[in-house]
Amino acid sequence: MQNVEIEPFKIIGISIKTTNENDQATKDIAALWGKFMAENTIARIPNKLGHDIYSLYTDYEGDHTQPYTAILGCKVDHLNEIPNGMIGKAFEGGTFLKTSTKGDLMQGLIVKHWSKIFEMDLNRTYTADFEIYGEKAQNPSAAEVDIFVGIDN
């Protein structure tokens, strides 16, 4: 784990409002991934700056126990063209704790790693957190995913 500075960026994708209560986010985000893949959303995102998929958590109503918005999408050059049914979000950047996890995405890899993050004594900002699914995440049974948690210095 290391602290990193992330520059501002923009993302376009699909979103859902969810909460971690009663394991609701696990269900909602899995459904969002299903929709993202089934509708080939990545192909419909204009002005992509690569093919890495970002899972961005933002618009927190408090801490991780409160509702927030999850966005699945890609980094884009600008937000001038947002397709119907999608959302565009400008992300401010800042200081993040970067952590990585490896394993089988179908066996709760990400959910288990977030459970560990929730137990850490971090000075979280709750402005935005995100995961990046890049080349190392192409094989779902042996994926490597970087997770970035917004923190105050």
C-alpha cells in the first residue's frame, strides 16, 4: 500500500445509487457489471482515453455505511458528449491510498478486499474511491485490480 497523488480526470459510464447496508452494494454493483458487459457499454463511450474500466464510488451521503453512487465506465477526454442512459462525472483527484488485490473476481475478491479497507484506520475523504480494471484484470479467475481510497494527508 502506498499514498499516491491522482490528477483530475473525467469518466463516462453507467451508474447506480446503492448502499453497503445488508450487502445491497454487492448485489447492485454485480447487476451494474452485468448490464455494462451485456450492453457492451465500453463500445458506446465516446472519446475514451484507453480501455481500462473504472469503478468509481462517489456522491457519498456520509461514510461507507451511507448511500453513494457507483459508476462503471472509462476515462474520457471531455464530457461534451454523454450518450443517453449514461452519466458523465468530473473527478477532482487528490491523495489516495493505493492498494492491490489478486485472485478470482467471481469469488468475491473485490468485496473481501473492501471489507479489509473498511477495518483500516484511515482518514478517508469520502469524496471518491475507485478501482481500475486494466490488462491485469482480463482473466477473471486470476485478476489483479488496483483500488484507490480517497484520504486526507
